[in-house]
Amino acid sequence: MTPEEERVRSYLLGQANKLSIADLVAKVREDCTALEGVGAAVPAGRFHDRPGDGEWSAAEVWTHVLDINESGRRMITSAIESGVIPERVSDTIAGGARTELTTSGDYWARYLEERELLLDRVSQARGDEHLEAKITHPQFGPFSWREWLLFMRVHDLDHLRQLQSIAAALGN
């Protein structure tokens, strides 16, 4: 792990275990609302365009964000309820887009639906359920479900910056 990765991991471990469940949910909910506006800043007609060679389109970035959120919801829900992690984490952009979602607004609506299902479930937790069950990120290592929830926030904010760059590159 690089020093930067260790710093991020240390932050996640410290904050996730210090914050109450209500504060953790509020932080994740509030901090990720900017995704809506940033995604909408990508010109609609260029939403599926890659800004350069080797770069990803806004649709591909959004697809990746949704993939992580959907798998995160399944993993966190299962960890809280049974202590079982049902799948491995794959934190890579596969380069695909969801054909049923054609605009940033479509992606935001799906993101919000998934995120709220997760946050509603987490809000019902005591906070100490099955913390021994670990969700392992290939780069940042093992996390409890609380820590993974906060990781998802950092992940989404990282891709928010990527969407900002795409909007700047493709804007007029």
C-alpha cells in the first residue's frame, strides 16, 4: 500500500468507527449529493463520448459508480444481517454503459434509489453487527461494513472529480 492509500485507509477506519450510525448515514447522504449537478454538467449530447484516448465517458464512470453502489448495498446488507459477504469487490471500470440509462439524470435517479435503500437499512442497524465480516478492497484491504460504507463515499467523491474533468473537457 502506498503512503497515500495508507492515509485514506487510516481516515476510513478512524471516522467509520468514531461516527454514530446516524452521523455516518448523514455524512454519506449529504456529501454525495453533488454527483447530481456534476453529472448534469456533462453536455447531454456528449454523455457517451470519451474525452480522450484511454479515458472514460461520463456514462462509463456512472456505470462504475452504480456497480460499486449496488454491490456495496448487497454486501453491507448481508454483513449486517448475517455476517456473510456474498461477493468479491471489483473496483474497476469495465468500460460499459447501461443501455436502459441514457442521461445523467437517469443514472442519478438509479444511484439515489440504490443509495437510499442502503442508507435506510444502515439506519436501522445498531452499528455493531458482524463487524468481524470483512469486505476486502483489492487496493485498500479489508473493511467492516461501517468502514465500507464510508469507503463508498470516498469512492463516489473520487469519481465526482472524474465527472468534473469530463464535463470540463467536453463542455463548450
